[in-house]
Amino acid sequence: MLKQELEELFGAMPQIVKDKLQPVMDNLLERAGELDEHGSKDPDYYEEEREDIMKEVHKVKYLNDQWQIMNAKKNN
């Protein structure tokens, strides 16, 4: 569930961002996959780990947004 959401989010990012952040995105996808598999056994752990993953996802989204802003300024 979470892994699928992240795959869609990361898939929509420009290739240059993917190239630079691929190791980070791969790590987050792996963690999300494990969480989806085993998270239902411990709801507290699920919420805590999901929150930690989402903090990292927000950093990736921020970098993507910054790249888009810089690219837009360069093109104008």
C-alpha cells in the first residue's frame, strides 16, 4: 500500500532527480515494502515507521520541488 504510493510519487519525478536520488528512493521503497508486509502485526510500530519514512519522503519531495523551481527560472 505505502510502497505503491511511493512508486507512483517517485515515478512522476523528472529523470534528473531520479538519477541523483535513486539510492535514497530505493531505500525508502524497500522500507515501505517491509512495512506493508509486516506492519499489521504491530500497529504502533507501523505508525512510527510510516512517520519516519514519510519524513524522508518529504525531503525527497522538497529536493524535487527545488529542482523544478531552479529549472523553471533557467527556462524563463
